[in-house]
Amino acid sequence: MDLHTTIVGAGPYALSIAAHLRAADQPYHMIGTTMESWRAFMPEGMILKSEPFASNLWDPARRFTFENYCREQGVDYQPIGRPLSLARFLEYAEWFRQSNRIEPENVQLSKLERVSGGFSLELNDGRRMTSRHVVLATGHMAYATVPAEISGLPEPFAVHGSRMAAVSAYQGLDVSIIGAGQAALETAALLHEAGANVRLLVRENHIRWNARSQSRSLLSRMRAPDSGLAPGWEPWAISELPRVFRRVFAPEKRHRYVAGSFGPGGSWWLRDRVDGRIDCALNSRIVHAATQNNRVQLRIETPQGTSELVTDRVIAATGYRVDIDRLDYLPAELKQGIRREAGGIPELSAKFETSIPGLYFVGITSAPIFGPVMRFMFGAKHAAPIVQRALRTR
């Protein structure tokens, strides 16, 4: 093998695993563009939903936290109640990368194959290399889902929120956004503020808003401790005990919980930018969509009946669903060799390893196994040391 370990991806999980491997003096190679999906596919002006104390990348000594970055840069730090902008977070991620001397090779994985003793990786520049272990930390982009009713519309008339392009491109357009989660609500606010005419199409009968974040008394924190996901003992357990979650609950129960927990809702700081400013059609469902005269014609079903709506663009802020069959870099033979818990959900050991020895999945792909915390960067706190220790013994 050319390499002992290859990390595919360069986002929060990949950077955190690399920091742990470097600190332990374990050999690795990383391929990918640093924070690519965050830089290229998240809208300018975005603010992170997670609180600053839960927005860290992870090195084993905790020397390179967001708080320490703020201290070094002379930036005021407040753990709770001060929203963190995407721009500031990307600056922090670059500081973390440089501080840990992590140097990803800026190439993409085109094809991963199993060979004797490990894996062969074909890169998009035509090169091949072999690696004994491969950690797949390629994020969520491949798992984007859109409602079937608009899936036949061509881009740019209908896009998933992760592919919406620059906010400024929507100035003067009529835009319909499907969803009621943070992504839908913030996208609506950003486009409205950029000069678009925006409406939200929401299936439920209301929008959920998180309570305002603020410092709490010791007694209040004992009753409902802060956690990487939300205040409360249940969110704390989900945030801090992912391997217990995997061990205690059967796959079907885990999958249902992950799919139904920490669902659509908006941050407290976003509410004033949406309520009373953006039209919100509750109890609405698209039943048909087609392009006509360079616009999109939607048929909307509500409790009051069916109506027609003509709009310039449709953005589906409808989330992600884990399905490893949608990973183009995995050939059919390799996909078939990975045992599943259900559908496209891989079976993973307590060390994040698939049924193919030496092949690991981290991040959102591991969420149905280890819990909702793996949908967020906070989960890297657990995945990084676990994978580092597993690789040390192989």
C-alpha cells in the first residue's frame, strides 16, 4: 500500500480526525477541498444554528477551540446567545487547519475500489494510489432530497437549497421555498433582504421557533443541562453518548428516532427577519409542477382546496437522507459488499467501521447508527478520537 490511511473529505469531521492522527504521530493523507461545501454551497450571510460553545473543531488537547481562536484574534467570545456567522466560522476553520498543520491535497475521489491489502483510489486528475485504510468523511451533499413533485423540473427553475447559487442572483425574482426548517427560514430571510419576492410553502400548520438562548442559573442547568444539540437531559444524552445510543437501541428504533427528532424549526435570532415580513402558506403541499413561459407553474393543495401559483424559482429546503447507493465514487461491487442496516444505511461497528475491514464512514452517514449528533459538527468530538484509536491498532 502507498498509504496507511486516507481521509476523503476536508470538512469538520475530516479536519478533526486529521488533528487527532497528527497529534498521535499516526500517518495519514487527506484529499479534498478544505470546507468545500461550507464555502461553495452555503449562502453568503448565513449564520450557524449551533451556539458558539458547540461550534468547535476538535483536536485532542482542545487547544484550538473557537473560544481560543477568539482570544488569539482579539474577538469577543460569548458561549451562548451570540450568533456565529458563516464567515467567522470559516476563518476559525482555516486557523484550526493551519494550527494543526493539516494540508489536504486538493483533488477529488472519482472511484474507490477494494484490492488485496486495502483499497485503490482513482482521483479526478487521473492518478491512482492505494491505501490500507480509508475514512469517508464526504459530508451531506450527495444525500440532498427534493419532493417527487418537483424532481422533474430542470435547474435553475427548481433546485435543492444546497445548490441555490448566490443570493444576489435572485434579486427581483419571485421565489417559492419549500420547508420550515432553519435552512428554509434563513434562505427566505436572505433572499427577501436581497430584493426577492419570497414565500414559504409549509406542510405543517405552524412554524416552530427555538426559545431565545441566554445564560441560565445553576439550578436551571441542573434541571436541563446545555448540550451540543439543545438544553435538556435527553439532548445531553444524545450529544454525549453516541455509542450507548448505538448499543442500546435496535436499528429500526434508531432510524425512526433520528428521522423524527430535532426536526424543522428556526433559531430565535431569525424570527424577526421572517414573521410579518415573508408570506407563509401553511398546510400547503405541491401536487404538480411544470415550466411554462420560462416560469414555474405550481398546483398547491390546502385544506381549503387546490390553487395555482406561478413563480420564477422553487427552492427545496427539504433536507438530506442517508443512502450510500447515491455515492458516485463507490462502484456497484463495493456497495454490494457493505452490509446494511436498512436500505442505504450502512452497518457500522462501534469504531465507525463498515463490514469491509479498513473502510470507515463518519458524519451524517453515521447518524442513523450513532444518533442525531452525527448530523452536526459537534459529533466530530466523538468520531475523531474513536477513529484515531481504531487506526492505531490496525
